[in-house]
Amino acid sequence: MASLCEGYDDDDFIASQMCCNCGGGIGGTEDSQGYDEDCEDTHGDFVDSYGDGCDWYDYAPQDCGHYDTDDFHSNEMCCGCIRFAG
């Protein structure tokens, strides 16, 4: 959700720099569906409340946003969620 790109940054998380959905991350060209095919997850060492990182959300995008923590925001950090929301 791009509407959440502002107001939640802290010392080690800046949405506009770290999240593809907010104009940051590491991106490149779009694939045939309009998704950034070079999108890279930006969660670093942060994980959700079950200990899963973005790799989980590639296989279970329906879980995006349900198990976030103060430091882990799947809809903003995980390419699987960004693609699922698109």
C-alpha cells in the first residue's frame, strides 16, 4: 500500500529507500504483467511474527500483512506481496 509509505520510518527503516512499492528498493524493468522483474526484497534480517522472511511470502502471498511486526512490513518489503497487491 503506497499510502503507508510515509509516517512509519525509523532509524533503520526508510520506506522511500527500501521498498519497491514506495519508489525505493532495487528495481529495474517491468515484466509483461507490469511488475518490477528486478525487485529485490528489502527486509534484511527482519522477520514476521512467525520468524519468516520475504521468501515465505513468495509462496503464500495471501498472508501478506497478517503477521507483520514493528520492524517487518511484508507489503512494503517483500516483492511477493508487492506483486500480489498489484
